Amino acid sequence: MAVGACERTLTEMLGVLGSRSRDDLAGSVHALAEQALTDQSETGGPRVNFACAVWHDKMRPLKPDYNDAAVKSYKAWTGAVDFHEKPEEAAEQINALVVMLTNDLIPSVIDPGELSRLTDLVVANAIYFKGKWGKPFNKRLTKEEKFHCLDGSTMDVPFMQDGNRQLIACHHGFKVLQLYYQRGRLFPTQPRARYSMCVFLPNAYDGLWRLVNKIARNPDFLDEHLPTSTVLVGDFHVPKFKLKFSTKLSSDLQELGLKDAFDPGKADLSDMAEGPGRPLSLQDVLHKAVIEVNEEGTEAADVTYGKGMVGCAQGYRRPPRVDFVADHPFVFFVREEVSGAILFAGHVLDPSME
């Protein structure tokens, strides 16, 4: 959207996205696409799909400069549909692309009833990730244990276990576990992307929201608290889980400062589409995500779219073993380590529910 925004609408978008200019934003996205979102499946590493798409009504063609920037800088697919007269067909085309990009994890992102004669544009992006652990968990060791929810109830859920050394950092009030994914074979022309899942586990059963607030207040919190070495583990239990999430982001974006884009009287998206007609503005921004974690690895996908108008320690002193028992709510991140880009983030409240 920022590529087609002007004046104060552009300023607000850049502020929310943390970029200085359109060129700065385009460069950042292009760099991420070349590094953090590079598919390694053909060489044994994670499978990664990333794509942007812009669908416009056939009566409102995209401006050439916007189309070129979307395709070249954002690796976007663009196409015309008939939102006004054939909303069912338009929704079918949008959902078909989402299904393909997310390997069927997200079967649909938009309902025909959400489209109308007021819909001129739909902008969407999708990320799909499937990676195997560098050291998979032994399924025979998985067993059911109690998971303690925030309301005091408990659920029996399957926990993965491992007695090997792990990357764990112990901090005041919480611990951090980092699990690396299997890396693809490297070639001279291939970016050296490396992916991991980071689990932030509060010590207290009810400590999730305090930990989330700490993370949210400091943009560098994740990097500052990651493990730097492996440790001997004592009790080590991490639950299997599969989460599905869907929400509207419009109010959140407005609270962050993106206000004019949602106001038909103030929005300036004049660099997006050609032709006469009502000025474009944002109607909704919606987000859907799915992530599954098991003994073999992680499979995850999300879609966001907007409608517009080592061995034992040496010596005789054996280091203490560290327990990591994620039997209560925790925060997780899936990220690419070289760039620091976060692909997925969330919290697990109850692993027994999707």
C-alpha cells in the first residue's frame, strides 16, 4: 500500500512500518525476500514461500509506476478481476492463490460477501514455512503431561522430550530455548539463511503477560536474551501444538498511527490506480495464520490482506543441569538468524486447542 500512498497517508504508513522513505521500505522488503524468505527445500533445508498480490477491479487499472514497483521491489503478482459484477469469481481467484502459496494450510482468506461494488482493490501477502528440526525429537519419548492454563485449569497434552544438551538462557523471571531447523546444503550463490524457533518461557505459571509487555517495550529484547551456549538439561518438556488465528488489524493499525488511510475523506492512495471514481481508502486489514509444531519440525503459514476502496565440561566440577518444562503459557518466535527477521510470532495458551 505504501508504494501508492502520498502526502500524510504515506508519512503515517512509513512511520508504522519504521521506514524513512518508499525506497528504504522497498529495499528492506527486497533484502528480506532475498535472505530471510529464500526457499531451501531443494537442498534439504526449510521450504519457504513468500508472495504479495494485488488484485484490482477491471475498471480501475493500476498505475504503471505502482505496478512496476509492486512487481520488481515487492515480488508481487498483479491481476484484474471483476469485484463489482462477479464477486464470487473474484474471491475464488484470490483464495486459490492463497491455498497454493500456503500448501492448503489456509483454505480461504476472503468471503464473497466481503466484496461489493465499493471494492476496487485487494492487496495480500502470504508466507509459508516448513522446516525439520536440526535434531528431531524421538517420538517414542513423547508422552502426555499436565499443561497449566492461565485460568488455573490443567489439560493433558503430548510433550516432546529430549535429554541432550540444548541452547538455553536463564534470565530473571524467564528462560529462553532456541531450536534450530535443519539447514540446506550451501552453494556459493545461495544466501546463508538459517532458521530457528525461540521459546520464551516465564518462570511463573501466570507470568505470560508480564513477559509479553517486556518484549513489546524493547525492540532489541529478542536479540539481547537469546542463548549463547548449550547447557546440560534436566527435565526437558516442550508441548506439541497447532494454532490457528484470524483477526482484523484495522483498529490496531489505527492505534499505531495509521489513521488517514482508513478515512475516505483523508486517505491519499492516488498513486495506486488509474481512472475516475471515488478516492481509494482502506476498508479492512485482516490476518490469518496457522502453525504446527511436532517432533519432526514446524509447518506454518500466514496471510495478511487489505481491502481498499558440545561434550561435558572439563574438570571435576560438573555444571548444574537446567530444566526447561514448558507446561504453562509461553511466547514463541520463528525467525531467520542472519537478518534477524521474524517470520512468525505468537503465544501458546492451551496446546490442546487450535
